[in-house]
Amino acid sequence: MKIKTEVSIPLVYNGVELSKRVRMDILVENEIIIEVKANEIILPVHEAQIISHLKLANKRLGFLVNFNVPILIKGFKRFVNKF
């Protein structure tokens, strides 16, 4: 499997590419975005982050993984970009 970490993508607003870039934690096979957290709770801003990454990178599938949970499966949340 091809895995890239800290993948930088351009920030585009209203069709204009801004000088700022955002970074995805992990990109698997150039298709799946994985955002890694270690927080007590996942906030809406964390979910908004992965949704934004999916849209900016034009990817369909992403996972938000929180490692600060007693059972790891409860730390996974799946997101699908509807485009």
C-alpha cells in the first residue's frame, strides 16, 4: 500500500487558491484520508476538518480516528464526500 503522511493541499476559496495550505495526517493509496486525534472528546471542529479535507482534496472517503478511547473501535468515525 502507498501511504503518505503530512500531505499538503492548497486552500481554495471561491475558486481562488490562497497562499495558505492545509495538511492531511495520512493519505492511503491516494484515495482515503485519515485524520488522527488523541482527544477526550471529538468536537464538531474535528469533524469539519476532515470534511474540508475531503472536499479540498476531491477525495470520497475519510476516517477520523481518536486514540484516546478505552476501546479503539469506538474512536473510528467514517466520512463520505458527496460530490
